[in-house]
Amino acid sequence: MVDRLVNSEANARRIAMVESCFGTSGQPLNEQGRVLVGEGVLTKMCRKKPKPRQFFLFNDILVYGNIVLNKKKYNKQHLIPLEEVQLSSLEDDGQFRNGWLIKTPTKSFAVYAATATEKSEWMAHINKCVSDLLRKSGKKAAETHAAVWVPDGDTNICMHCKKSQFTLINRRHHCRKCGKVVCGPCSSKKVILQHQSSKPLRVCLSCHDEISSAQTQPNDSSGNLNTSLKDRTNDSSGDDDSDEDTDDPSIQTHPSATETMTFYEGGESSNGETQAAVDVPADNAALPSEKETNSSLQHPTDSTPAAVDATPVTPSEQ
């Protein structure tokens, strides 16, 4: 199916539309041999709360961004090479249903689809693209993946010392190795995590001790084990999540009940059913209620939108 779409006009138009929706905030996507396999809205578990994100699955990369104006404008573009991706299904847990983990060496996070059918479709298409890519390139799947960050709201006290309570002054931090929410004193060390960044990253004391004990070479590339966090002014591994709180509520239009998923088969579109996947407050709702179902998503054909400003994102940001 993908091979048939490589040189098709329909595929070229779809990729051009995605580029225009990101404007100058996004990277060029029209490369030789690239195919847009599918697109849709998934609820991404961000640091503070779940939020709707527009995802685009290509045969070699996964792209997602913040929804500024539905089907017309997106920003905060993230590109993930598929050869680094590994998926892990999540069991339904209360309000969080139809979810799975997207894991890469530099960043890992949870997403939730509208229904079990959509979850199955997404995971099947992503896994097929990954396996095809690895087979053609002869590369091996990544063995090391970044930790999934524990959401801020999951704990009010440090997960390391179990004592320090978080306040407006006592900020939450995340260990880049285990993903736990910890206080400043319990994450005062930095180490180099080779798969995430060439710069030392904040880790909790437990992970620091674990890495220290595993050191066998004194001049190992992870040598900055005892670097303290006295100066974080230019630290690109800061706790601010650039994927967070960037939606403009005054202009954002969230997807309606009939607009969640489209996969392209031989030039045509294949749409999944729609219903609620995650119970999100109304002002942040990414997905529809169960009463609003059984309509398909039509691929946007609107004119090219205005460009949005570019904002660089570092791999270590969650």
C-alpha cells in the first residue's frame, strides 16, 4: 500500500497540506520516498494534564503538534524517527482508556485513542511502518528508551525522600532516568544519559547512585556524575515542558466528535469510529462523548493557513 502511494499526486497534496498547517514553525516534510500513512487526534499525557495533539504517521517518521486551529494550523512540531520507536499497550485504568506508550531513546510518553478500534488501528499501522523500515534499512530496533515521566498531579510529595511536600516555592522536578517526580535536594545531581543528550541531565539521588556504582571507567563519557545544579541558567534539560500549555484558548478549536482518525489505503481514506477515550475537562476535551459517533473524518482541503512562529525544542524535553 505504501509503495503505491510514494509517487502519487494524492500523497504529495497531503504532505503539502501538513507542511502548510505547520507553516514556518515546522520542518519540510516532502522528502523522496516519504508517504503520509495516516493522521488524527490523540490525547497525549503531558506533564500537567492530558491534552489533544494532532499526529501524522509517515512511513519513516511520526510527527505531532499542538492544535491551534483544527485542520488549519498547528505549532510546536515534534518529529520522531520511526526506527527508534517501540510501542507498549496500556491497560485501561479508570478514566484513561485505549492507551499505549510511544517509547524512543530520547523521549517516551503515553497517548490515548478514542476507542479500542482506533487504538488497534494506530498501533498496527505504526508497528507495520517500524518493521518495514527496519527490514529495509537492516538496522536493529533501539534497545534503550527514555523513561515516561510521572505526571505532576500524581503526587504531592517527593517520590524519593517521601517527605518533601511540593508548593509554589518547592517545585517539582523530574528524574530523566526513572521519570519520577522529585524535589530539588533529591535531584541535585546530573549525569550524561548518552541516548538522551550530550549534556548532563538532572537525575534523582537513587539513579545517580545506581549509575555511579555501575561505572567501570574513570574517564567514561558519563563522567560528570558529581555535577551539581548550582547554575541552571543555560541548562537545556530544564523541567519546563515546551509541549505544555502552549495552546491559545482564545483561538483554539478542539476537534469535534467526527474528527479523530484517517488512514490512507491505496489513495483512499479509512476512518475509525469515535467515542470518548479519556475524560478531560470540557475546556481541554480532546475527544468526543460516546453519544457522538459513526461519522468519518474528511481530509482538510482548506486554503493554506497563516504561518506560526517557530519554537525550538530539545530532545530531552518531555
